[in-house]
Amino acid sequence: MKAQQTQQNTKTACFMSMESVRAERAVESPLMWAPVAAGFPSPADDYIERPIDLNRELILHPAATFFVRVQGDSMVGAGLWHGDTLIVDRAVDPRDGHIVVALLDGDFTVKRMQKAGGVVHLVAENPLYEAIELTEERRFEVWGVVTWVLHKAV
Amino acid sequence: MRYLLVDCNNFYVSCERVFEPRLLGKPVVVLSNNDGCVIARSEEAKKLCIEMGTPAFKAETLFHVHGVHVYSSNYALYGDMSRRVMETLRGFAPEVEVYSLDEAFLRLTTVDDTEATEVAHCLRRKVSQWTGIDVSVGIASTKTLAKIANYSVKLLGGDNKVLSFEHMPYPDQFLADTPVERVWGIGPRRARFLRRQGVETALALKRAPGAWVRQHLTVSGLRTAMELRGIPCLPWEEAAPGKKSLTCSRSFGRPITCLWEMEEALACYVTRVAEKLRQQGKVASSMEVFVRGGKYAKRMAHGTRSATLRLSPATDYTPELIALAHRLLARIYEPGKEYRKAGVILNHLCSQGEAQLDLFHARSEAEWQRQSSLMRTMDSLNFRFGQDTIFPGSTGLTRPWRMRQERKSPGYTTRWNELCWVRSDIGSSGGTEPRTLE
């Protein structure tokens, strides 16, 4: 005989913080209750998992992670469109092939870094733009590595 | 046991430079609240002899002639960058005592001196990579000495920003170069006294007889002297002790001459201080309101008037506090007078559970719930969407009296719509015309 079950709600309440610029770890407390009268434990009780939290998934080093916006269209081939938001991690050591936010002659830029034959190039992802060779004269410094690209769909 | 004092170099300026790299190598200053005086300078600005505390209006010509970049203080940014630096430091030692926005002590139980210096260099590199902020480190066997080591490394200048007294054969030479005012725990009054007695440097204080120090500077002064001798006496504090009073006061952008503007300003300050009160889980049983006239808001006794009121029962409810502040204001406000500054101080703080009940003015349980729920909602909305997202109507909408902050940088790390823009089309030819930055 089925037990009387008014909609048995196993609720999991937790607080999610999407404005992760402060990257404060959201306090999540899976709260669940079955109506006291039901008498039957919820079958999900043993399997409760924390809901997905973007802070945890996308930001590995909160103290070193910053958000910036893309200006221009030279990186569209890599999926970076004008107005997109980039998650930039300064804790990641830049490697060949990484898209980086960098200082080039004192200005911010975002490009893919490529090493070929001991020379570093900053490559655009748009056939209309040429690559930049990093010679001795140019002041260059990596500011951070782009780990995620946020493109607004609506 | 080793104590490290880590301190950010030219912190406010450094924060601005992380997001404005064009400021590197240029003279930069940051102004205090109300764009009043210089509170931070880059090395280049220091070389132009711009002193700390110079009123901004006095230095305008200097700023203009030398192309100095001037910024209003952006505490939202500095607070966030500080949080990042401190979080990075926590990766190096289990015990980190955050002393101020840009300073922290680390306590290491590694015995080896070389290891402590290695940690300091590693920590400098990591903080610089992770946050873009440059720090100096002083290492010693006590907190007071670590502070002096940090001060000394800055005096030495150069590229080396780590100084360990443990490595020095004669650390006393640094103590001899440290004026006694610079010793942690010796304030201006004690310093004046010590100088009159011929104790002018940290070294002289270290060598002064213990009994004499105890007699003239009390036991806290003795602790400082012992620390200078290498004996740790100061407690380690993980959390800041609770405050006994909370204040919010600001100078106005221009003098206030009418009551409604003063009421608006006070309502704003009360709102701000009540937020801090609730953050600490406290309630207040006493409020003082003060107003100040006179030029440049100088401390003239006859220019300041204040009034105090006991609150019973103790409260943290903003609307109630605003109403009380207005009552106090009515006692001291003089029509026709020009006011430069006002403020509110909440005293006799205690945690909610400890507050005395009042038989004659008790709030009903339902009323308390309603008030508490309203404040919680307001606080959480302001926390989530930014300060002032929701505020009491009495604080005004346009606030023409508010302090000037004309040159504040954007909230790069705290406001979603004020992020830094990075150009993907810089430095390369071809493509479409660069769009104007929004």
C-alpha cells in the first residue's frame, strides 16, 4: 500500500553566487526535509550531491582570477567576440598555444601566444589580422592566461 | 619561530597600476575621501617632493606642470585587491594575522633562517604573479623587529625587498637608524617623552633598563622593549577584536547651509554605520551626532557641536536610528551657519543576545521579526548588487552635498559593468576600424 504522500518534497536549498568576481565561495547547505508526517525517508537522502557551482568549476585560483571584456574582433576564430567576458587566471604559467591577456608596449591586448623556432609570436584568430613578432624592442609581459570565454547568447 | 611582516609597496597606487599599466613609471597620487589630500604616491611622485597629506588644492599646479596622474580613492578596489593578497599569503603559512589593508604578519615555525628567507622570496614572486602587487618582507624573531626589518628594507632601496635580521651579524645598525617614533607601540606622546630623555632610536630603547621602561611606559612599553631585544611578547591575533564603537563621518563636497541637506547626509551616515553594526552582529545603546563648521573642517572646539542619546532598548534598525539622529540634530543645528562636516558615532555596543531589555519600551516579538527581516533583506541586496542598491528614502536621491570623488577608477573587480577592456586588435594592421571604448 502506498503511503500517503502529499507531494513529498525533498528540497535542496543552497545559495549560489554568480557574481563571482569576489569569488567568495558560496555557502551551500543542502537542506532537505521530508514532511514529518510521511514517515518514509526520501530515497534520495543517501545520494544528495551539491548542485553545480560555476565558481567551483570555472575558477581554480580565486585570488588570481579576474574578469575582462574583449574589444575588437581579431580573435573571433577562437570564439572571442567583441563584448565577450574572459576569465583570466594569473596563476597559470603561460604556455605555447595559450590565449593570453598581455601588456604590449604598455597596453592591454589579448592574443594567442605561439612559439616557433625560439621566437614568440602573438597570433590573431582572424585572417584579416597579421601576427605580431615579439622582437627585442617590443615590451611584452603576460598579464594572465585566458581560461574561459563567456559569450552572452540572449 | 620566525615572524614575517609582509607589506605592499605603495599599495593604492599599485592597485590602480594593475589595471592601468600606462601608469607604470609615471608620477601617480591617490587622494583621500572628498578628494582632500594626498594619501598615496608612486615613487616618481615622491621624487617630485609631493608630501604625504598635502591638500590637493595646494598641489594642483604641481600636478598639472609635471603631468601627475591623480585618482580619487577607490576603496572597493583596494579592499578587493587586499583580500586577494592576503588569500595568497595564506598559502605560505597556516598562521596569517592581517594587520591592515596592506600589511600582514606571518608566523613560521621553521627554525632555519635560510628557509624563512626562501619563503619570503617565493611569496614575493607568487603575490606579484597572482595579483600584480609588489610586496616587501621583513623577517625577525618578534613582530616588532619584523616591522623594523620591513621599514629598513625600504630605506635601503634597490631591488632586494627582503630583509632578515636573523642573517645580519649586526642587526643593531638598523635599530640605530630607526627613529623611536617608528617603533610599533610607541605613539607620538611616548616618542616625545622618550626623546626628552635622550632615547631617540629603536636601539636606545632596546638598551634602556627594563625597570625604567616599566616605570615610565607601563607594561605595554616594556613588552615593546623586550620585543626589540628579540623576546616575543605580543599576542597573536587571528581575528580583529570587536569594536567598542562605530563611526561614520565625512566632510561635505561643499558647505551645507540648510537643514534638509544635513538631515539627508546624516541619514546616509547612519545607514552606513548601521550596516557595519549588523555585520558584526551587534546592537547599539548610545548614539552621538556631531556637526562641524569652520574652515577646512579644522578641529576648533567652538566649531563643533554634538549631542548624545541613550537608546533603549538597544537597536540595529536603520529607520529607528535615522529618526534618533534627526532628533539629536535638532538640538545642535543652527540655521544660517555653514557646516563642513558631520558624523554619527554608535557607542555601548553589545551583541544582540546580551542587550538589556527595557520594560517600558519593549518591542513586540512580531515587530522585532519584521524589523530584523527587513534589515536582512536590505543588507543582502546591497551585498549582492552593490552598496546603495536599496536605501532609506531619507538619505536622498541626488545628494548634492556628497563628497567629491571626481577621479575614481572603475570597479574593475567589484562591478560587472565596469570591467577592464582588453583590445584584441591592438598592434596588428588590417581588420575593421577600431571601435571606441565603451
